[in-house]
Amino acid sequence: MGKARSRSAARRGDASSHFYTLVDKELRRARAKHPKAFNSEPEGWAVIQEELDEYRDALRARHGGPKATCIAELVETAAMCRRAFEDLYQVVPGRCQKCGCTDNTPCVGAFGEGCGWANRSQTLCTACVQPEPRRRRRR
Ligand SMILES: [Zn+2]
Ligand SMILES: [Zn+2]
């Protein structure tokens, strides 16, 4: 069981911890590993579905053995549901509402330039702002 010790609490399926604590830890781990936010509902759905499939596989493989893997997969599924909620429906300062970019994962333009914030509340990036031809003044 020495191997299991190096894994995260969620991976160990530590049922003594509060569920939300495990989900919180798992989501932070996942965001560190894959910083780019979900930028569409189908993408979020596909990731949740993948985790749910892994939970089903864990249930099938268990045969009455330890529940650790099942708990870990359940937590991962919940973490991805929460991520979909946060990335797709929650307006958070520091994350573009349209594309999901952040200071750590900016959009990269055609010339390798990063995006900036288009508004004070930092919920919309410059890459997502449509150029406004009306602003051009005719002489
Ligand atoms: Zn954006
Ligand atoms: Zn951006």
C-alpha cells in the first residue's frame, strides 16, 4: 500500500474527509494540470461523461474490494461538474466570460501576442472584444 500514500486524498478515496474538501482538492489539482477553462458546454459535458465512465468502470472492477477507487472517481466526476459550473456559468473577475482565458492562460494572437483585459472588472479580454467600425470617424 506504500504506493497509494503518494497519491492525493481524492485518489486514495479518503472517506474520512468531507466530500466537498475532496472535490475542492481534486479541482485544484485538475486546474493546475489543465489550466485552460472549459470554453463550451459540449466540452464540459464530454469531460464529465469521461469521469462518469471511469466511475462505472471502477464499480464494475471492484467485486466487493476496497471502495477507494470508486470514491476517487466519484470525486473526480463531481470536481468536473463543479468546473463546468464555474467555467461556463459563473462570472468571476480574472477570467474572460467569453473564452475562459485568465492571466495565467491568456489568448495568443496571430503574432504571439497575449490578450489583456478589456474591462475594469476583468471579465472580458481584448481578444474577445469585437472591433467596432463605428468608432472610426469619417473626415
Ligand atoms: Zn476572451
Ligand atoms: Zn483572452
